[in-house]
Amino acid sequence: MKKLLYLLIFIFVGCTKIPILPPKVELGAIPTSSVINKVSPIVSDGSNVVVSMTLTTDAKYSLQVTDLLDKELKVVGFTAESSSVTKKLDLSDLKNGDYNLILIDVQGREYRTNVIIKK
């Protein structure tokens, strides 16, 4: 009886199709236009920092907030729904100081600007 059970398990496992390649990850459209146009206000208490960008529609992006040593503090991932994108960030939990806003596209290109938190 055990031999029959082992034989059935062997046949089942042997006939199961196992994918060799991992599934393809969809990265969206290839970015051709990626730029941070404006950050307002540049000096802020951290609440409601508005970042205006010109991006490629349907491309994926990451907007990161780092300290001056490039230690990542916040990350917002998104897909551009139009060529003009505005993101509101709440940075009120950050201490007073200078911070980098870094826009990264799926090809690894970075676009940087600064913001100052002063409470």
C-alpha cells in the first residue's frame, strides 16, 4: 500500500509543470520625461509640501525623502497617470533641517531637489 502511495506521489510530482523562469514584472511605460518642476514651500514646517513634476504617462516612479547623508526616511511609489503630476507630502514628523527630495524612474535616473524643515 505504501509503495502504491509513493508511486502516485512520484507520478503526480513528475507530471506537474514547474515554471523555470520567474514571472515577468511589469514596469510600465519607458520614462522619457522626468523632472521635478517645483517644490513649495521650500522652507516649510513639514505639513503639506507640494511637489510638482513633469513625467511620462503610465511610467512608474519613486519619490524619496532622504537626509543629507542619503539615509532614506520616506518613500512614495506611484504610476504617473498624466504628464503633469502633483504630490502632497506630509513631512511634519521630520526634525528641523535640510532634506533631499529624489525622483527615481524605473531606469534608475535620479532627479534631486532640496526642502528645508523649520518648525
